[in-house]
Amino acid sequence: MTLEELVRKTLAVRPGLPITDDDGPGTIDGWDSVGHIKLVAAIESAYRVKLRPNDVIRIGKLSDIKRILKEKGAASV
């Protein structure tokens, strides 16, 4: 599952709605404070990583997640 698919599934993004690296809480419905925590849990489970509180705070858009996952050595981001 790609990160975009994970975001789409976790936040119930409408099918066909494009998701880009610049999308985040201001552009994706469902990415509110609760959605953010759900997304963090889904990322940790899917990519088998542990996000530190500082990592969670740094997530403001999809490209931030990709950067953090790469820093943690997660494969196929």
C-alpha cells in the first residue's frame, strides 16, 4: 500500500480526489486532530516505525511524512 493509499483509507478521502505531496490538514477533509492521530497510528503500523512526538509535530503535509519515513529507513515510501 502506498502512502497516498494509506492516507486515503485512514482519512476516508473521497475516491478520485487527487492527493499530492503538498496536501495536509488544510486540504484533506478528515485530517483534523483526531485524523492526525489515526494517521500516525496507521503509518507506524504499515511501515513498522515508531514516530517520536517531535516527528508527529513535524507532520504538516504528505511530503513531511515521506521525509520522516525516509529518515527512519522505511522502504517503499
